[in-house]
Amino acid sequence: MNEKPSDRPDQDSPLDAIAGELENVIYNQLPSLVEIYQHLHAHPELAGQEANTSALLAGELKACGYQVAEGIGRYRNENWPGYGVIGVLRNGEGPTVLIRGDMDALPVEEKTGLSYASKARGINRQGAEVAVMHACGHDVHVASLIGAARVLAGMKDSWRGTVVVVGQPAEEGTGGAVAMLEDGAYRHCPRPDYALALHTTLQLPAGTVGYVPGDFMSSLTEVEVVVRGVGSHGSAPELGKDPIVMAAHLVLALQTVVSREKEAFQPAVLTVGTIHGGSASNVIPEEVQLMLSIRTYDDELRDRILVSVERMAKGLAFAAGLPDHKAPSVRVTNFQPPNYNDPALTERIAAAMKRTMGEERVVRNKPVMVSEDFGAWGLGGEIPTCMFWLGGADPLLFERKKAAGEKMPSLHSPHFAPVPEPTLAGGVKALVSAVVELLGTPMPPTV
């Protein structure tokens, strides 16, 4: 098998020639990027409502010469506009690399105490007013995307091909990636040869990245279960069939699916996240709604778990003596595919990042059971993809907590607060390093 020179990470690389320049360019960009980041953090927008964030990203891409398409990803079966953004920068013949950042925030009330902390309020999909916060680092993702887009536009002598920058709405459980793809995202740009993304975490110090070849993040299947009963007065339960009691039994029964119905070495998580039923202490209601999440790496295992959920729900209804027309319903409401990092691609860009960031700042991590819809951009494995962790923790605070056996705030925590400068510098450097590695022309070996 003939190996292309550009596939060998140990050879001379175009990154070697630009390493010093890259450092200076990023340093000069940092004040502007921090300002953008703090603005985004203070003005978060919920999934499907990213009007201002997408406009900011589109304006920045246009300013540095990208061909920009906006309004992509009109949400299926709803009257939400599409806020997806795609920027394309062509620079001669070569591969196409897509770099994606998500833009939406969460219904979380911020408790960081930062001077630029969010005080924003929004209306969620159920029509309720909620506090809104960037508690998952999507503000870092957008700012890093802008920084990388600027740097790549200014260093076109170091790469050949096409860069595609994607600003994606509605990552948080609402299918933004699929919505953009179904709305023709790949008609607005060349189909990529590689797709890349980063994700912020406070479980690594700022200025570092973590990579995972192969399985990276699990799939997510969200399920609604409606347990039906027969309503009655609370004083006469014998006249009804209590769905609250059935739902309680179901919650306990579901705990055995993972512990007793799969092989021990198959990772899976089943969580009952919400349970709603009843309106008064003296009324037995007609039904109870449960919302579940199922996480696996294996589609066949996921399907078996879904069968078990339905079997247990219907079995409890049968045991309670309910007629067939009162059988519970089990409905999948959302699915995100797993994130599988192409091993060869992942090792290649990890080696590239080690060249520019240093060996000690690029660390190998383990797979996790959180979920992200970035995997959809790979079209079921047709396009090699890689997502990597971007450290965002204050390094001194990280080491103090590590020494004390404590953890930094997790994703979706109201205390989630990346330290801006080193986090953004790391994000831009990592993205640019990966793109130049994939699009750069290898330097001839020195004699």
C-alpha cells in the first residue's frame, strides 16, 4: 500500500513553518475574541432562537472573505426559522474541511458571579419564561470558530483547498444538525472530506485539548412514556386504577434493564428524568407522563432497551387489570447518533496539535456517555469526523481542586465558567492546527 506523505504525522509539516506566526496572530486576535465571547455569554439565546448569535457569526465570516449562506435549518414541523450559518472559503485545489460550532444556550440560571454573567430571560418551547445561560460552552465554540476563520483567511499561503465554517443552532436536544442537513446544508458548500468540532470542558485546564480515537460520545434516545389509569377520588382508590403507583413501579423496574438485561461490558445508561401526574392530593389522575433518556454506543443494544421499556410498561398495566385501550404509550421523541471519531483522522490531528501546542497539552481521554449531535455531519460514517475536548478550567484552580480530590463544575452547571483568554487561544490554535494539517502542503524533508 502506498502511503501519501501527508498521511505521515512524523514528517516535516507545514505547521512547523507557521508555528511562530500562528502564536503571534492568535495573540493579536485575543482581545477582540474575548470581547465577542463575553458579549455572547452575556446575551445567550435558546435553541431555535439564535437570531443575534447567527447574525454576529455571519457578519464576522463575511468580513474576512467567506461566502456566507444564512437561514439554514428551518425546524421540522414547526414555525421556527432556520438560524444555521455556513461560510465557505476556497483557496485553490485540495480537500474540503468542515469546522462546526454550536450556538444555542440552556434554560439555566447563571450563578458564576462573573461581571459579564447572563441575566437573560427567554421563552422555552413550552411557552414558559426561563433564565438562559451558556452553561455548555457554546459561546466559546462560536468565538473559537470566528478566531479560526480569521486566522485561516489571513494565512492562505499555508494551505490549499476549501474551509467550511458551520454555525449550528439547536444542538441541545432539538436536532439542529439534522435540521440543517435536511434543509440542504451540503448544497451550500462542497461536501467535506473531513468534519471537525471541539467541545469545551472544565475537566481539563485551559490551553489543553483531549482526544479520543473511536467511540467518543454515546447516542441519545429520548423517550416519552404515558402511563394510563382510571381516575377516582383519593378516598376511594378501589374505584380507580392509580397510574402514579404504576409509574412508581415502572421507575424501579426500569433500573433492572441496564443491570440485568445486557452484557456487563456494554456501556448503557437509562435515566428517568421527569415524571408528571396529578393535580391535587385527593384526586387519582387519569395518566402520568415520564421522560426517559437512553444512552448507548450500540444501535442494537439501544433497540433492545426500547423493547424492554415498552414490555415493562405494558406488563405493569396488565398486572393492574387495565383493558387494552388503556395500555401505556411509548414514543421516541428525539435521537442523536453517537459521535465516533475516525481513528486515523483523530491520531493525525492530535499529532498536529502536539506540534503547535506541545506534547503535554494534548492528552488522550476516555469515551463518555454524554451526547452531541455533531456526529450527524458525518452522514452515518460516509465522512470521517473528529470532535475533541477543549480545556477551559483556570489552571491554578484546576490543580488545587485536583489536589483536594474535588471536581470542577460540569457541563450544564450554573457555575460553568471557562477562563476566557487561554481557553480561546487554545481553541483557535487547535482548530487552525487541524485544518492546516489536513489542507497544508507538506514541506520537503530537510537535508
